[in-house]
Amino acid sequence: MNRYAFDALGRPEYVALMFDRRGHSIGMRPAAALTPNVFEVKPKSKDINRIVRAMPFIRKFDMKFDSTVRFRDASFEDGVLVLNLRSIAPVVRRGGRKRKAAAGSIRP
């Protein structure tokens, strides 16, 4: 999560994730630590960006990603960060390596 999204969410320590199968999107909103489907927002090493490790959520909804992805089309709706699963792109690692990630591998 980049600095701007993190700030817009209110710099949360935890986020709750929601899945909209019909809309092919994931919602992310600030949450208390004991909320269902909550994930810790962690600093990404020395970077200003943050990371949310959501593998249990991804497995629960049978999503298939070949690698870490970024969301090119994200928006805010009523305080929820909405991540469009139809507009994912592979994360380019430092050093120029590209890892495979196919947008078509998400099951509706």
C-alpha cells in the first residue's frame, strides 16, 4: 500500500478485507485488531510503503495469483479502499526482475 492510500485510510494498524465476487473487487477498511478478517498493516522494510499479508483471505476465497500484484485501478467509496481485481499488474522487483501474474487467473 502506498503512502497516499495509507494516509487516506487514516494510517491504520489493522485493516479488514472484504471480497465482492460479483464486482471482482476487494475492499479494505480500517479495523480494530479483533475484527473478523483483519490483517496487520506492516511497514515494508525501510520503505514508506506498507504491506498487508493476506494469504489466508486469498485462500478463503480461492483467488489465484502467481506472485505479488499491484492494483492499477483503486478508488475510495465511503471510507473503503476498493481494489479492482480486473486491473492487477505484477510487482516489478528492484533490479528489474518481473514476476508473472495473470489477471485472468482470478476465479469469479
